[in-house]
Amino acid sequence: MSGTSTLTSANTVFMLSIPGLYNSPQQIQGFDVDEATNIDPITIAETKMGVDGFFAAGRIFAEIEQDVTLQANSPSISLFENWYAAQVSANTVYAATGTIIMPGLSLTYSLSQGFLKNYKPIADVRKILQPRRFRITWGQITGAPS
């Protein structure tokens, strides 16, 4: 089955590095059952239609929003807790870099200039403890065949 891509997500790998905190890449593990990570669509152009019917467009820069959803008992929760605590303690932000490898599609994505934008400090307490969602805002994501 050489050359066949699959939709399997179980073998997808997400690695994060946060210089000054986690200098070597850390594999994120313990994702939610139905949702591991998602990246919002971005608006890459601004368009305008003049009253005279003249249509124009231009490229715009956009932040890239990624949600990471982890089970309440994920071993990777501590990375996000430490990232948050370090920022509060130092009264600054720490930028991350990341890599997402999708073997099923033979693609690798490089993520740069990532900042922890939303932090959920505690799991919701229901019948069982609920997943925690964290949001990272990236400056750039580039993909390439792997």
C-alpha cells in the first residue's frame, strides 16, 4: 500500500519547545477522546468592492489560533501549567515552537512564534473530570511532505 494516505490520527505527534522552560521538544500526550487539537481557519485577504464596481484585494497578515484539548489526567498538563506559572512569575510571555507530524498524510508542520493565549486553570468537575483546553496563538505555520 505504498503511497496510500490514511486518515488515522492516532499516530499524529505534536511536539512543543519553550526556550527557557523546555529547551528540548516535549511530546504532548493524553489528548481528549474526540478532539486532540484544531487550528482555526485564517483570513488571508481583505477584499473591497467599490461603488463603481471596481474590485480590489490585498494580502493581510493573520494570527493562527490552535486549541489543544487534553484529558484531565494528561501528563502534558504540567507543561501548560508550568508555562503559565513562568509567565505570571516573570511578568512576561514565553514564545514556543512546535512540530506536528501526520504520518497518515506524510506531512509535517512547523509552528513558530507561539504564545499561550488561553489557559484553563482547572478541569470542570462533572461525573468525571473533564478535559482542559489551552489556546496557543502562532505567528506562522508551514507544512511540508515528510
